[in-house]
Amino acid sequence: MTVPITLVLGDITAQHADAVVNAANSSLLGGGGVDGAIHRRGGPEILADCRRLRASHWGKGLPTGQAVVTTAGRLHATHVIHTVGPVWSATEDRSALLVSCHREALRVAAEVGARTVAFPAISTGVYRWPLDDAARIAVGAVREAADPALFDEVRFVLFDQAAYDAFADALAAHDG
Ligand code: ADP
């Protein structure tokens, strides 16, 4: 048995899920793309939680590939899981860090009992990771890490058709 992986074309801030994953940056203080959208729509409680995490643990920044959890504020979710994707490099293989983002996000989700988790296409925006490669890595990491006893659904929320198609192809290739 495997955890159902679903694909949605849409906005991650509109999702109903136990946990929504944020493609954060290491400051945890917000940014553009998914990060900006989550803080705008989720409201100031999320940033307040992020500031508390910075003060208690992550004053030097959350390292790439790790994940932390906050409230989801006004989103239709209980938790936001913030993870920092790697910036794409043409000369260095950073795929283990992108795998780690997905594994750590799921580990933290399981810790808080989140059974439905929505991911954006981490690292494929400002961090420039090529979509097809990012989709292959993300799908593989989730397939490997998501224990069906702990999760009911892992959803990838893709912002445009190109991202949706890349994830659909990666899922088809992985599952045969
Ligand atoms: P990163 O810094 O990890 O590259 P970005 O937020 O810049 O993160 O982009 C990650 C992906 O999320 C990109 O494919 C981008 O098109 C997409 N994206 C941007 N806004 C949203 C949103 N509101 N919901 C879902 N996906 C989004």
C-alpha cells in the first residue's frame, strides 16, 4: 500500500489540508512566491510563530533541507511546515537537499499528526530548479518517505500548467 499522491493546479494558500508546506527562506521572515502568499493569506500569527522559532532555535537561520512547524493562521489548514529548498546549481548536485526538504516536512507533519499534507513545487521558483528534475526528485522522495500508516494524502499544488505537467509525468514515470 502507498499513500495517495494527488496533483492540483492551483494556489497552495487555498488548500484545505492538515498541513501546508511553505517554500520558505532560511530567515523564516517571509519572502516572495509561495512564502509571501502564505503569510499574506494566513495573517500575522504565522510570522509571530516564525519569530518565536528564530528567537528560541534558529537565530542563524533554518538550514537548507530542514523543516519546522507553525500555526497556519487563517489558512484552511492546521499547520504550516516551513522548509528551505536548495538554490539550483548547474555545477553541484544538491538533490539530496531537495529530497531532505520533503522527508523532513513529512517527518514534522507526522510529529504533529497531520495526515493530509500539501506541498508546492519547492525550489522551482526563485531558486530556479528545472521543473522536470524537481518533480522527479519530489515524487521519489515522497514515495520513499510517506508511511501509509501515517498519511492519508500527499498533494502537490502546482501553480501553472507547466508545473502540473511536470509532476504528472514524474508521477506516471515513478509509478509505471
Ligand atoms: P523557491 O524559492 O523554493 O523556488 P518559490 O515560492 O519562488 O520557491 O516557487 C516555488 C514554486 O511555487 C514555483 O513553481 C512557483 O511558480 C510556485 N508558486 C508561487 N506562488 C504559489 C502559490 N500561491 N501556490 C502554489 N504555488 C505557487
